[in-house]
Amino acid sequence: MPTAPKLNDVLPVKATPHKRFFIDMITRDISLEACVLDLIDNSVDGATRSSDDKPSRSKAPKPHPLSSGGTRYKGHKIDVKCSPSSFRINDNCGGISVEIATEYAFNFGRDPREHTEADTEAGIGIYGIGMKRALFKLGRQFNIQSHTKDDAFVMSVDVDKWAANAQNWDLELRIAKQPTKEPGTTIEVNDLRPGVSQEFATTGFTTRLIDAAARTYAAFLDQGLDIKVNGTPVKPTDFTFLDGQGFRPLHERLSEQVVGPSGRGKVDVDVEIWAGAASGGGTSRPDVGEDDDASLWGWYVLCNNRVVLSADKTDRTGWGLALFPQWHPQYNGFIGIVSFRSDEPYALPWTTTKNDIDIESLVYRKARGRMQAAAREYIKYSRVRKANPEGAKKIERSASSVKLTELSKVQPMKTPAVPGTTQGTVNIAYQKPKRQVAKVAAALGDPSLSASQVGIQTFDYYYASEVE
């Protein structure tokens, strides 16, 4: 019989993780498409490391801005195949070294305070949970083969057998002979979960995955990365804006310093914003109206060139937040892109699933204020456009088209005057107590707003809510 505890005894309290939680529960927090994207992330990071070893092929500085263009990822290929019986992803992106595989790659989470051989500067695989979560969600048995220019290994894991030993979390790999082909990694998952097998049997899943990859990796695809899904090449989503005839897309840059993980010094985060009226390129057509498909419009948020939010029209990107107008079909045709980049990926405002934003991040909250200012300029144009849509369409059709990657010069947004509409403006001036104005500024999400900015935003809110 164990001895009964006495007053002031110190007893151990179990805080041991459970394998089944990782296998069956944490996998519920991520969609099937996001799981496949997590595995593609690993390949993209491999391509980034591999291209860093070839300076002549890396034209852009680190971290790599969207506007750099270039062919940094040319020659790197990722092939994804989904079927009702199995999943397979194969790449030639440099492979995983034996050291990284045995020491870091299969840890369940990483310590953000430590730099390891598995870290990729300006990388997109950062938390040390994505690959394992994806594999557990897909099936009950997976095989990995990988080789670098120096070594090779194979790994075979029976998930149920591994889970049966609650105390031992280690996996095993076997050193293998290096193949003669290019360094890369192949991951195959068998004994798929029933829901996964059913989804993989549908053409709808393949279509959704291709669309998601086209948006998520647009910047990498634009720089030469080759991704195929069930044999279909993934083409990058081209973000193009109307330019000329009174139109000019916005391009802003700012740099912030944030506290690193667990208080580890200051970390630089570069922020870049583009916004404007979408043109007739890959994302839209010049005659957008309220009845058009709105799936492309809104804000795209990127972290180290990976899309985290796509065509967002919610308060996460400022719409309907505090006194800012909610998204309205009248705003169709607006596209904004905000890009956060850092050599320290932990400093960026993304979640572990990498399909959402940490809205408490100070660097994101500051950028969101700039995003709202950019959207407000387009909102003003949309009101003018509504008064004479045919006149606006005529101007839009005669404007040129400019790709996002061609916009490197910092510039404010401009929109044209439309004939036959009321273009005149008047000043509105009134006095209110400073304390009340400060409270309204705080409610708008930015206590640093000037009194005139508070006046403009409150007027816009009233107009959008009560007049339109």
C-alpha cells in the first residue's frame, strides 16, 4: 500500500503527453487540403535551402520579396498524387540529411529559442508539428525515403504499432545507399483513413487542392517552382492591377522590430503592401460588378511568401472592424496583398496551421491600420463607380494592366474621376472633447489616429451603414 501523503509533502504531477492526442485529436484542427500543403511546405523549404547553396541561381536578397521576380526555384519539382488507396509526394528539392532527420525533423514541436540545422532562414516550415500532423491525419502507415548529396535514409512507420508503446516516442530510420538521381524526398502514405480515402476519390478535392496551391505558392511558382497535382501543373495566381487612365495601385514598405520568441532580443520584420483595382489579368476582368464572383476579391496575407489568408473579407483584415465598413459586393474588384517577411519565422503573425493570422500580433495590428487606409481609397472609388458604372467601365477597359511583381516603386493609390458623377468635395469641421476623440480612435483600433482621421473614418462608417 502506498504511503498516504503528509502535510507539506511535495508530489510529482504527471504532465506527460499522449500519443493518441497527437494522432486522433490535434489532426482535427486542420483541413485535409491544409495537411497536403504542410507537406508541400517541407519540399519548398528544401528548395529554399538547396537554392541557397547555389548563389548564382538566387537573384533575390533574403528574405525574398514578391517583387524580386527571378528564377530562384527553377528546376525544383514537387509531384503530388492522391488516390483512394494511397498518397504520395515526391520532390527533387535537396533532401533531408540524416542528421536533421534523427535530431530535429521528427520532433513533436521545436523550441523557438534554439536555432538548429533544421531551421530555414525566411522559411515556411517552422513549428515542428506540420509534417507529423499531416501524416497522422492521412493514414496509419507511412514510408519516407530521402537523400542529400552526402547521405540517404529510409523510414517506415506503422502508426498503430508506434502508438501502442506509450512511453517510447522515438521513431527509427535505416541508413540507405544513395541513389544516382537528384537529391530529394519521397513520402508515401498507405492504409488511408476512411474519410481521407473518400475525399481523394473525388475530382472536387483535386480541383480545390490545385486552386489552393496556386494561391498559396504563387510567389514560389512565379520564381520557377514546378508543382503538379495528379499530373496537372499548378499555375500561379497572377495578381494584376489597373494602371493608367487615373488608376495607380498602392505599394508601401515598412519595417518593424518585434520581441523574438520567449523574449530573445529584437527581430526584424519587413512588411510590404500592394492594393488597388484588379485588372483583366489572371485574377479578374475589367467590368466587375456587384453580381460577379467575389471569391478572388479581398485581402491576401503572406508570411515569408506563403499565403496565409486568401481573399479575406472579414474583420481579420479590417472589414467591419470597429467603425470600418463591412465588405459589400460594391467593393468587388478590390485586391490587396500584405506580405510579412523575416529571417526569424517565429516573429511572423501566423498560426500553426498556417491558414490563419494571429490577430493579437502587434506588427499585424499596425499593418492592418495601413490596410484599412488602402481599402478606404478603393471604397471611395466604388461609390463614384456606382453612380455611373458604364462610364467607370469605359475607363477601366482603357487602363493598362500591371503585375504585382512589376511594382517595386513605393507609391500611393490613385483612382480616376468618373464623368457624370459628383466629384466635388467639402470640408466638414466640428469640435469635440479630446478625451472622446481619443476613445473613438482607440475603438477604431489605432489610438495614434489624428482627429481629422477619426472624423473621416466615422463619416465613412455612418455613410456605409446608414446611407448606402
